[in-house]
Amino acid sequence: MDPATPRWHRVTRAIAAARPEGPGAPLNAPPVPASAFRAGGAVDYARKASPTATALEEALAALDGGQAVAFGSGMGAISATVRALTPSAGRVVAPWDAYLGTRALLADLEADERLAWTRVEQADTAATLAALEGADVLWIETPTNPLMAVADVPALVAGAQERGVRVVVDATFPTPLRLRPLEQGADVVVHSVTKLIAGHSDLLAGAAIAADEEVAEALRVRRRLDGAVLEPQSAWLALRGLRTLGVRLDRAEASAMALAERLADHPAVQRVRYPGLASHPGHDRHARQAEGPGTMVSFELADGAAADRVLASLGLIAHATSLGGVESTIERRGAQPGEDHLPAGLLRLSVGCEALEDLWADLAAALDRADAGAREGS
Ligand SMILES: *Cc1c(COP(=O)(O)O)cnc(C)c1O
């Protein structure tokens, strides 16, 4: 029985894939803490490959298709992918509002004249396609973190293929259970496994999954040379997290949808950015290409001070960076260095698996208090 069998739903594959087989085998691939292995086997040194990371790679490949290469963080995967696919002095087309680390990496490589970065508004398909002439790589992140701009993946892939441009999709927000970039023709999909896939805010991990073996091998070379390897303990926990991704995602996404609707009705909230809302400009596009609106909700208050008052008065929802854990977290991204392009009053909420009504009670009380505080202050 091949656990990667495509006749199973992805949620089943997330549970069934990469389990040791045979009589007496443990049900779970155990963590193997070893740097070196006795000579003559398939693996000799853990910077090249190690069994626990390989198990995670098998499971991720069973979901996304293609060849998975695990890294020590999402940025490890992103850095390796950008450099493996971009020739010296090549050109990358990527959203101006991509994830902070991706922007910092592209700007850094640009400053070194390693590559040129053409910044695009990826939701504008015509403008993005126009920028592809003579480019080497199209980088998509959909929806973007945290402005939630939705790219038209099939249209951009078709346009990139016509022009011989490689396509990478950062699918950290949708996860392999909600978006299928390789099936839609992308060359590589990257995930910050740290986030929803691992799901418990207790490790760093990343993965790049390549449609073809040649690209996968180039990624493995980068990983080996950069030493961006995934530790066995983190690989083991990430695989454990992946087993429950389906149920965590279903629950958190249903809550995110309900919270987005309620936030949109709250007088202190000026704008909600969530692809599940019909008011989102990318709503129809996202619904066509993805299988759910996701667990991330960005919303805007009048200004940074109002947003900070909300953060200070939340009890259950943790004021913390990062996202995708079972516990809900919230952050004012504009307060992070390098994020001053964001609206000052924007809060990015990562919805977890707590009871919806507890989350809403916490948010509603904090919004009401922030509102009252503003009236007192004025
Ligand atoms: C967090 C994140 C990353 C980076 O992943 P790390 O595991 O923190 O290195 C990349 N892309 C997106 C969309 C992210 O949210």
C-alpha cells in the first residue's frame, strides 16, 4: 500500500504518508539523532540527508507532489530556492509586499548585484505578466503576508511558461491542504513549516518542493553548502504536527471566517482583509484556485495607537509574532523594523483552535475598551 496514493484525499495522505512499514515497525518514524552513519548505507553524513528529515520530506511530497527538500527554516528554503533558480545577474519578479524575510533577502542579493528584483503588485495580473519579459523567476506568495493580496496562480503560471520563466509559490498561508501550486504548473512550492504545518509554535522548519528532480538536486546542493539542515528533533515534531493539520485547519479556518465577519461589522474596525469575505478584491480568484479562505485575518483600526490599545487589552489572544499555531496570536506588523509600508493600524491575527466564542469575547472586549479609551483621550 503506497501511502502517497493519489486516490486518498490530501488530509488522509497527511496522516498515512511516511510511516515505517513491516511487522514490528513503529507506527511513527522515530527521531534519529545522528550526525554520522556507518559506511556502506544510503546515508553517511546528516548535512547531506538524515532519516527524520527524509520522513518529513516524504510526507510533504505525498501532499504537494514532486520532490520535497526540508530546511532548517522557511527562510532556509526560500534562500536556497531563489539562489538555485536565479542565474548570476538574473532577474526575479516578486511582490513588493512579500513576506518581510523574502523582501530582505531579495534586497540583500540585489545590493550585492547577485540579481535584480522587479517589484510588482501581484494581484494586477497584466502588470505582473508585463514584468516577466526577460525575467528568470516569478515569485508568488498568495495571499501575501500580511496585506492578503491574492495572485491569479493559473494565469500567472501560464504567462510565465510562455516566456520560459520559472514559477515559485510561497504557500505558507494556504498550506498544501488548501492550494496545489505544482498541480497548477508551478516549478517549486515553498512552505514555512514553522507555521501551520508544524502548528505548535515550538520549532523552526521549512521545505521546498520541486516539480522536477534536477531542481530538487540543486536545492539539496544549496542546503548542503549553506548547512541549512533540519534537525531531527524538529523534523520529528513537524511531522507529528502535519498529522493533525487537516483538523486544525478546518477548525481555525471556520473561526477565522466567523471572526472576519464580526470584525467587519465592528465600528472600531475600518477594514478587514480576508479572502473569505465577499468584500475582498481577491475573493473570487482565491475561491477558484484554493480550497478554503485560510486562518489569517488582517484588519485595520484608525491608527497605530488604537491598534496598540487593542493589543494591550487582549487576554486570551497572545500578542506575539509568527503565526499558524494552535494558539491564536496577534501582532501589529507595522511596528516591526522593515514593515513601515504597512498601514500603522493594521493588526495581523493568526486564528488558532480555541473555542470561537472565547476568541470573539476577547477581541470584542479589547476593541470596545480601545474605543472607550480613545473617547476618554480625545
Ligand atoms: C514565516 C514566513 C516565512 C519564513 O519562515 P521561517 O520559518 O520563519 O523562516 C516565509 N514566508 C511566509 C509567508 C511566512 O509567513
